[in-house]
Amino acid sequence: MGTETGAHEFHDRNYLEFTARMRNQLALLRRRLDRGELDNGTASLGAELELYLVDANARPLPRNRELLDRANNPHLQLELNRFNLEYNLPPVPCAGQPFSRFTAMVENTLAEVNGVAADLGGRLAAVGILPGLRIEDFRDCMTDSPRYRALAENLRRIRGEPFHVHIRGLHEEVVADCDDVSLEGANSSWQLHLRVGAREFADWFNAIQLVTPLALGMAGNSSLLFGKALWEETRVALFRQSIDSRMPHLGRWHQPARVSCGEGWLRRDAWELFASAVALYPPIIPECFDDPPEHL
């Protein structure tokens, strides 16, 4: 996900070649799973923490590239908007005390990077949606990189019109249109990544699907957007709508959104998720590398 792309404009041949490679590699994945080649290794946890960079008044401070250059920390990377950063924690084994280790990593890194941010007149804030955000904060705010330009331009091309956000709360609502995907950058989060053996994947996936609503209910903490009180956890609706590339007028074909909490149970293994994504969604950044795929 963090790899920078070398271009932001693609042509029909790029999409055709990329799609062909994905379909070929689905077959490769199927064979590797059937042979048990992806069952090695012990369970481990990875994590990423998305952050806001704010000024002394808790307003967005669009200087993430300067902070990244000064911090010189290989685990930090740029995020979608110029007032966001991402901290990628090194993976740790599930055995022992992984969450205590993550806590220590986060506290040490935030203390170190906040010392650098202070020289820029800012500090880092770990918050789901910054309460004081204004719609004006999203004008020309995207991080200037080929990766994000490609993401914005190609999602916009697939959709064919501006992105539309309409979130109704209990008493208030937000309606906004945006030509790019920068509204997605209003969301930041703490994300855990669980690595398990391929044969255990379906059971783990289905179990997590069961407990996700409970975790969401206990952890909801982002009710404000642009000064409006909306959902207890507004990030769900905002993330889904702000990068929704589905064309609004598709008649009776109701394509699932790219962003979802799952579309049912797994019956066998992870191949079902990859096959579904390849079948349902056109590529966003169809960049092919020179390395040939492994033989089937």
C-alpha cells in the first residue's frame, strides 16, 4: 500500500495487462493454497496508526512532508492529505504481550516526533475525526505525490462525476461534493493486522466478522463532522461514500461498494476474497512491474 507509483496517467493497454496478470495470479494463489505453501510461520500482529498534524489551535497544519523529512523515521509515511501522517509499527508475535509492546512503541514514537513537530508549530493528534474540521480545509489539501494523484484521478474517472457525501444524523446532516478523494482523509484510525496460516484464515475471518459489530459499538468515538453531530461513528459512512467509485446510474445492477465490512462468510479460504475483488472492481492504479510472475 505504501509503495509510490511511478506515474499517475494510464492507458487502456495498462488496464488490460494489469487485469490479465491479476487473473493469472489468482490461479497461482489457488495452487499455492492447495499445496499448503502459505501455512508457514507463527501468528503475528502488525499495526498502523493514522495521525493528524495540528497547530496550537487544534486546526489542521498542512506540513506533513516537512515533518516527515525532519523526523527521519523509516516507519512514518505520508498520508492522503497534507495534514495527515501514518506510523507503521513493526510486526510482533501474538504470543506474549503484543499490545504492551505496541503501546510502548507508540508512546516513544509520538514523543520523539512531537519534539520535531513543535519546531513547525504543530503536534500530532491521534483522533478519529478532528472535531474542528471545516469543509474549507479540504480545498487543495491532498499530498502532492504520484500515488495520490493516480488514486484520485482514476477513482474519479471510474465514477464519472464528483464524489457525493450525504450523511444523515439523528438531528443534523452533512451534504458535500468533492472532485477528489480528499474527504476520505478526514478519517484516521488505529488498525491492527492479524497474520495467520492460510488454512486457518476462513475461521479467523468469520469470527472477526461476528465480533466487529460489538467492537464498533464499544469503540465509536467520531460523531462530529464539519460541526454537525451525526453518527456515533461517522467514519463508517464517510469512508464508504468519500471514495465510492460506483456510477450512480446503473439501473438494476447494484454493485457492492469498494469499502465495506464484508459481504458474507468465507466457505473455504482467502482466495474467495481476492477472486471477488478481481471480478467486481476495475483496477485503480494498473502499474505492472518487469518481474515475471512465477510459473503456474
